[in-house]
Amino acid sequence: MNDKITTLPKDKQPVIRLAPMPADTNAAGDIFGGWIMSQVDIAGSIAAARRADGRVVTVAVNEFQFHQPVFVGDLVSCYADVVRVGRTSITTFIEVFVERKKKQDEVIKVTEATVTYVAVDKQRKPRPVDPN
């Protein structure tokens, strides 16, 4: 596990920032991994949709790593960058950091993922993405 305390990225803004609630916990009392995966998919899709200038759909979760648990009261920040653009696809890299509720200056990278989306038209068929 990577428990390195870090800082939030200073050169970019989070795509989403939110606080998990008690209803988002698993049986052990930690935030359910599926909830984090959902937030990662949302963050990645926002970056991909901006790059595609339109609707995208998730086609692959290429890699997903959980480094540390997330707890109720943590402030979760998801950062997403487009790392590859294909003919119809866009791959994003998403990093998730938390600011622990007990120590606001404690920032930990808890999750990272690489997710691929495909740009689609109104009929939900793949459409080309502008290469620039």
C-alpha cells in the first residue's frame, strides 16, 4: 500500500470533488470500492466528453489500483487527464486524492485508474474524434 502523504496537484483543478456519506460504506465501515469506481468513471467521462465535444460511453477499464481506503468525512478529489486519442476512442488517466477529515493538511493519493471511452453520435454509434 502506498500511504505517502502528498499534496493536491497544484497545476490543475479537480474534475469532481465530493464527500462520501455513511450510506456509501461497505460492511467494514470503509467507503465501498464500487462507489469510488463510480466517481472515477464520472470524472474520466467528463474529461473524455470535453475532448470529444459530445457524448462518450465507457468501453474499458484498463487499469484500476486502490492504494488506501477512503472514509466517511474525507474530502475526495478526482483529477482526470486525457492521455490518448484514437479515431473514436479517448483514454483518460484518473487520480483520486483525499483530504482526511481529522487533519486537513493530510492529503493521500488513494486510487488511480486508466479508463477508455468511445465518442458516440445520437444513434449511439461510434463517431470520429477530432485528432487535434
